[in-house]
Amino acid sequence: MNYNLWKISLFLFLIFTFPSMGRCQDILNKSNSELDLSLSNNSQELPLTLSDAVYLTLQNNRELKVAYLQRILDQTQLGEAESQFNPTFTPELSISYGNNQNAGTQISNKIGGLNANLNWKIPTGANIGLTWQGQIRASENSSIAQIIQSSVLSHNINFIFSQPFLKGFGTELNTIGIKKAQLTEKANVLNLKNTTHQLITNTILNYRALLLAQERLKIEKISIQNATKDLERLQALFEFGRIPKNDLIERQADIAQQEVNLVTTQSNLDKAITDLTKILDLPITKKLVAIEIPTPPEVLDLPNYQEMMTLTFDNNSSYLSALNGVEIAKLNLIESENLQKIDLRFNVTYGFNSANNAQDIADFNTSLTLKREFGNFSQDHAVKKSQVSLQIANLTLENTRKNLEEELKTRIRNVEDSFRQIKLAQQAKQLAETRVINAKERKRLGGNISLTDIINFEKGLVDAKNQELTAIINHLNSVAQLDQFLGITSSKWSAVLK
């Protein structure tokens, strides 16, 4: 826990202290000169296309910066695991001086040592160790009668080789740590990709929410303007005695209600601006304006179901996590089975000692050792636990697969339904426009229709226009969410990501 807190603190320190380190250069290297100019001018408004919004998110979002800093740390974990079979070399240099005086005799020793250790673990499970020790000792024995000096040069070599044959034997077993690190690395890469896709999708949804709020405000303002003009016309007709006062009051009440609704719509717009500003994480405060009006698609063009299913399994982090869970459970079972084996080892040792004041000594030994631990219940039950864990992992994988298949069908259905809603909403708007035009014409010709009916028809037209815009945006949002689910958001936005 403390280590994780330390890592998070390091991320935040780097981001706030060195902002340039946090810029997502691996995602986005190009600059948007027109957008940069808009950011730097004195205007209180910042007009944005959808591409501009995605660009700013990738450029500034702190969550993404933290994800990339985490990625830097994650990359080191695989390298550390893969380095376990690299030989390690440790040199050591030592110098010491000693002086001893006793009853008129002084003995001094000067010792210089140079040592080197080489250790190497190989994938078969064997361990190789080589140690070399070199030493020079200069001694001086001084007394009243004489001074005796001596010098001894010595060196020792020790070689150790140990190879297991049962427990701990084999490359399959001894590379398990690397295999687990590779699975983790694959998951980390996909998690970063999914984080990027999630932020892009959230930006798209927030941008279109802003656009929807803006357009609704425009529609309601136009409706109020038209109603106000009609009120002026009715006022003139009333003054000439052509209409009753009740018609005038009804129009005034309608305008008052529309102005109340306008306040709510303006509040929704302010919230949409705040939400988009938050995800863009802009260093300055400007009023965001969405300027890219979406166009409804003429046809629905989706990949076939099998292709989408393949994309889902390839890019979904939950499915990859379940897959990794199965693979890790298999590796854990191998480790558990290894614990049940007898430890049979073949050992070789060789030692050589040489000094200029003594004969050389060489020592060579080989041995075969057999060892087995009894009474360790956790070790005895490890295989059974690992087998059960593997069964659970397989069931989890199957459950994840079925859930993803159902979720994909739901998302496809949402896209198809929202596409049909666009066509229906367009027809409803056209009919509402025709109904208002016909009603006003009947009223002008003195037909049997009241002003209340016309006002209701106008409200229906406003609702139909909002409904059409909502249907278009809902469809485009459902497509964006399907892209994220399939893991193809980056390919759709490759021009911004390059």
C-alpha cells in the first residue's frame, strides 16, 4: 500500500513540477496552429470543432498523462523479469591497515584485496557461481633488536555448479516469471489503449452534449422571437377589434412559459460547457462553443457481426484479463506440481588456493543430494487449490465471453434503433411544420381553429425539432460507444492521433 501511494505521489509531483514531462508526446506530436491561435487571443469564446476537442483532450488531460507515466514504470517490470537469467558480476576492492604494539614490539599489517563474484542462473534451473579472491599482505615486525618484513601474495578460486533434476528442473518452470510478466505487459498496453479510447469517447459525448444544448437554446430563442412577432400582430388586431382579448392573453402566457423554459435550457448549456471544459483540462478559461453541426448518415454501414465479435475479443480488457487469468492459473498449477516433487540435485564444486609462501592446493568435489519436505500441509494442498483456481478461471472466461456477446448485440441494436429514430424524427418534424402552416392559414381564412390550437402546434414543432437533433446526436453517440467497445476508436481518429 505504501509503495502504491509513493508511486501516485511521484506521478503528481512530476506532472505539477515538470508539466512538459506530462505532455502526451507519444500520442500527439503535431500542433494545431489555428486552435493555438484561438487559445492565445483575447476573445472570451473558443469555437471548437469535434476534432479540436479531441486534440485538446489528448494534449492536456491529466488522467491521460498519469496513464502514460504509469506506462513508463510498467515497461520496466517486463525488463526486470527477463533479466533474471542475465549473469551478475560483483567486483570488490578492499584496503586495510592494522598496527599492534606490545612490550617493545610493534607489528603492522597492510592488506589489499580484490575480489570478484560471478553468479548465473540458467533456464534449466541450474545455478553457476564463480568467486575469485586476490590478496596481498605486507607485514612488518619491529623490535629493539631487529626489523622483520614479509610479503605474501595469494589468490583463491571457487567454482560452484548445482543442477536440479526433479524439483526446479526445466525451462517451462523457470521461465514462468517471464511469462507472467509478458501477460501483464500485454494487459498494460491494452489498458493504456482503452484509457485513450475512453477519453476520446467521453470528449465526443461531452462535445455533442454541448452542441445539443446550444441548438436547443437557438430553437427556443427562435420560437420566442416568432411568438413575439405574432404577439405584435395580435396586438394590432385587438386594437382594431378583430380578435378577442383572450387570444392576446393566451399568446402572452405562451411567451412567458417559453421564457421560463429558456432559463432551464440556458442552465443546461452552462453545465455542458463546464463538463467539456473539465475533460479538456484547458490552462485558460474561455467559453466553449461547438461549431460542428452533425449531419445524419444516409445509410447505416456496420461491419458484419463476426468481424465485430473478433474485434471485441481482441481489444476488450475484461476479456484479456479473463484470458490472462486462465494462463496464470495454468502456470500456478505447474508451480504447485513442482512443489510436490523430490529435490534431487547434482552439485560440482572446485576450489584452488595459491600463495607465494605455500604450496598450491586444489579441491574438486561432486555430489548428488536428495531432499523431501514432509508435514507442510499448504504445500501438500497446493495442487488441489491450483486445479480449482484453473476451473474457476475457465468458468470466468466463458462467462465473460457470453456477457460480451450479449453486450455487443445490445450496442448493435442501439445503433440500429437510433438510426431508425432519425428517419422517424425527420418525418415527425416535417409533419409538425406542415401542421403549423396549415393551422395558421385556416386561422387567416377564418376557419374553425383557435389560437390555443396554433400555440400547441408551435410547441409541437419546437419539440419535433429538438427530437430530430436529439435523435441524430444519440445515433452518433451510440456509434462512438460501439467503436470504443470494439476497440477501433484510434483508427477512426488516426488523423488526430498521428
